[in-house]
Amino acid sequence: MRNLLLFLLILIGVYYLRRLLTGDRSEGAAPGQAPPDVAPPREAELVLPCAQCGLLVPASEGVEAQGLFFCSPEHQRLGPTRQ
């Protein structure tokens, strides 16, 4: 048991020594600044319902034809549902 505790203390010491030497101090970042690995927020995208099935799909991923929006080329081929 004593050897296991000693081994864990050595591992923790090596971890903190490595962090100290590599300069990895992400927790000590200046207040108000985002960490460098955080991506900037994306802009909201328009979401439209498919004219065939009603599924909500981002406008950039769908297909538009004859003034209607479809979620896939297959649903474009089938056409809008009759309501």
C-alpha cells in the first residue's frame, strides 16, 4: 500500500513538473479572455421545413426548386405533399 501511494505521489509530481516546464497554464489565463482552443461562435443559419415531409433542415443542406424547399433531391423528385 505504501508503495502504491509513493508511486501516485511521484506521478503527480511528474505531471506538475511537466506542466511547469512546457508552460501549459490554461487555468491561469487572463480574466475576460477565451482560451485559444475555443472556436468563435458561428452565426445562426436559416432552418426551413421540407415541402414533402416537413423535416426542418438548414438552408445550406437542402434543395430548392420551383420556389419550394426540400430536404433531399429524392423529396424534390417526389414533389410537395398535397394538403
